Amino acid sequence: MSSSGPDISDLSESQRSALETYTTVTGQEPVDAIALLNRSQWNVQIAIAKFFDGEGPDPVEEARAALENNSPARPTRQTQNLLHEDLAAQFSPASPAVEPAPRVVTQPTDQPVYRPPFLLALVFAPINILYRLLFSSFRLFGTLFPFLPRLFNSTANPTLQSARRNTTGRRPLPPKDTAARFIREFEEQYGAHSIEFLENGYNMALERAHRDLKFLLIVLLSPEHDYTDGWVKETLLSKEVTDFINDPQNNIIVWGGNIQDTEAYQVANSLRCTKFPFAAAIVHTPSVSSTAMSVITRLSGVTSPAEFAEKLRTSISQNREPLERIRSTRAEQQATRSLREQQDSAYERSLAIDRERARQRREAEAARQQEEQLAAERQAAEEKRLRDLAQWRQWRSQSIREEPSTEVKDAIRISIRLVSGERVIRRFAPDADMEELYAFVECYDVLKGTETETSEKTPVAEPDDYDHQYGFRLVSPMPRVVYEVNAGSAREKIGRGGTLLVEPIDEESDEEE
């Protein structure tokens, strides 16, 4: 601890005990814990509530704690007299309309159990037996005189109170498991019923009642009490009470506990319960603070079903209006939140649609640019092909032999009908092959133009990277025979003369054939 912080050695014994209990529950640093306990008048329950719920102005509790710490102790007989307390609460003008619902400090259940050595246990066995006999006698005496346990709890050291709670003979369990054990034992003893007990701890039940704006009904049972079984069967499980509790319009949730368990015992002490069976209604009171939970009614001792239901109905009707206002406020907030979420969702959908349209526009633009690029490439390739074809024709026409004279007896006389309908009759050398006929037809326009020109032309070279493909076939009409380019000698295929037709090659028609 820093030198500037408060010194624990300056605290009194009760303040040290309160600090130890507070830090065990909250795990807060001692410097901050001492400051918060000072602001809470060293009331551990108020400090724990401020730590978990958020510190806020709570003048009622702080004034009560200051009064308890500063005022002289009242006589024990007057403090424990229930009649005197009821009259004082009824006629005292300073008494608050509602009492804050206490929070309990759950004892840790995972602490290792110390087991002394066998010899030491054997030596102290008589003392242990004597202690158990005295404790059983004290419990019997406490049952006969209920105010004595409360007097002991208010004056005893917290360590002794913890020892008292741990000697009930029941195995300590976590709050949730303790609630499950109570529900199981309740059903085993009283059979099937329509009351749905919360299967969690007391503090969690308070949180749920605060969160859901519901009335929390606390039911504390003492198996040692003579009237417990009759009250449960005739009052708590009666049709009138169960129908009232289970009515959805009443918004009631129920938490029950056996005071032989640590948590229920702490709840009974915090609620100042001195008469069993006991029930109390707790609800959120926004008039006190935004997190306040208050006890609005108590039902001690044996009561009839009609009286039990009527007291609950009265207390609920008196505190229903503030809860309805909070519910309406929450409903408005939820409606506003839902509207905002719908607007955000619609905005997100609009953004998604805009993004999709922009993406489609980008894709369409990219596709258009790609198509333009491909068209330009195809056009360039076609222009190159035409240039190469023209150059090839010029080059190939240079190597076509001239027409043989009439004196050559073995010359081949061919009549060729071009695609344009023009008929060309020409003689070819006897050793001419079919490729020469094809080349003549392909270069006919070049050869025809060459004949009309008188000036000599510059020789043309063969185009690079060009593989010429003839776009036509030479066919004899009757009978129809197709002469391919690589068919060999023309004289062997056609003879000394014949008629040939030039047929353009149609790739689609060829595929169909």
C-alpha cells in the first residue's frame, strides 16, 4: 500500500472486518475499498451494492447507516420486540415508505476442508461431542425463543456467524446448485405443483427482476417449524395463490430457499425474518434510484390463501404504475431502436444496390473495352492477312509458268468457270500438278493485270510467317469430282482436257456434310 493511502492499522476491529468481507466479495484494492466504505458509512451491504450497481446518491441508506453507527445502542428487549417494531414502523413519521432489498454475500464453496490428524481428532473427540450437544441445545432454545438468534447475529463477530451457518449439517453448494437442491427437495416433499421457482441465486433473482421489471416473491421455509408443511400445502400451493402467481398480468417470479442453506439463511437475516414461514415481495422502485430494489410487503407466519393473495395484490397494484411507465419508456426506446435499425438496414441495402450497379457498370465498361480491343485486334489481323495474301499472290504469280504454245501436243487444256461466272480457257504444261491450277485461279487477277502492263515490275518476296490456305475447290461438274490441292499430277487426274468449277469453301457447310 502506498504511503499516501489510508493505513489499515488505523481502522477499528469492526472496520477491518467490514473491509475484509468487502474485498473478499468484490476483489477491489484496499485503498479504493476503504474510500468507498467511508462514503457508505462502513455499511458492507451498501458498499457492495454501490460496487456492483454503480455508485449513486442513496441518502436513505446512508442516513440509516449513519444513524446505526452513531446512535447509542437500543435496549435488546426493545430491538427484538416485533410488536414494538411494527408500531414504530406504523406511527414513526421518519420511516420510509419502502425498504431497500438487501443483497447477500455468498460464501465461497471451493475452500479446502481442513481435516486434522487422526490422533489429534481422537484427542478432541469429547470436546467435539460436547460442542455438538451444546449447539443442538442452543438451536432448540433458539426455536423456542426466536429473538435470541437475531440478537446473537447482530452482536456476534462475522467469523462466528460464518461458523454458525456452516454447522447446519448440509453440504454448502454454489447458489445455482443450492436453488436446484431446494426445488428438488420441495417437489419430493410436496409433489408436483404449478409454481416455477427460479433455479439461480438470490442476487441473480434480484437482477432478473430488475431487468425484466417483474415482482420477485421470496419464499423462505424452515423445515424445523411446525406450521411449514401445512402452510405450504394449504396456502402457498392453494389454487387461489398459484393462479394469482401464475397470472401473466401480475408479472411475478418466485425464488425459494431453505434457511438450513447458507444463502437462504443470509437472506433471512438480511430481511430481518423472525417468524416462519416467511414471504416477501421485492420490486424495482425507480422513485428511489435507477437501480433500487425495495421490499414492498412482508408475509410472516401462517396466513390464509385469501389473505396471502390479497396482500400481494394490494402491494402489486400500488407499485404497478411506475413499472408501467418504465415499460412504456423501454417500449418507445425499443421502437426507436428498431426504426433506426430498419433505416440503417434500408440504407445498407441502398448502398449495396448502388455498389452492385457500379460493379455492373465497371464490368460492362471493361467488357466493352475488351470487345473493342478484340475487334481492333481482329481488324488488324484481317488487314495483315489481306496484305500478306496480296503479297503472296504477287510472289506466286511470278513463279507460274506461261501458257504453252499450240505446238505443244501434250499440253492440258482446261476450261475454268470462276466464282464471278467468267469462263477462262487455258493450257498448262503436261507436267503441271493440281497446285499450279489452284495457284493460277488464285492469282488470275494479278496475272490478268500483269498482261495489260508493259513495264517491268520489281520482284516481290514471299511474305514472312504466312501459310497460305486456298479458299476454294476445283470441282468437275459431270460426274462431280473434287480435286484437292495436293492431288498430284493434273494430267493423271483430269486428262488432256476438261471443265472445272471454282467452288468457294464454306466451313459450316463442310461441317454439316
